[in-house]
Amino acid sequence: MAVSISAVVLLGILVFVLIRGGSVRLLPALTCAGFGFFLASTGAAPLITTAIGTVTGWISSI
């Protein structure tokens, strides 16, 4: 749970910086957020969560 909240905060900050810097416009950012929201309700969500947990576990062991 703590890893997913940290990832959400980190990605939120990254999106904010990209929008403010002009690299990403607001509509494409909202489209990507909507895609992520709907992706979370599919069967791929547990696989993605497991993959992110594995990568963060690997990084923390370094």
C-alpha cells in the first residue's frame, strides 16, 4: 500500500511538472489519466501491481 501511494504521488508530481513545462498539454494528460483509471479495473491490474512490486523490491535490495 505504501509503495502504491508513493508511486501515485511521484507520478502526480511528474505529470504536474510536465504540464507546467509545456512538454505535455492538459488534454493528453487527462486522457492518459483516464486510460490508467480504466486499466485499473481490467484483469491486467494485478499483473501490473505485481510487476511494480517486484521492481521496487529489486531496487530496494540494491
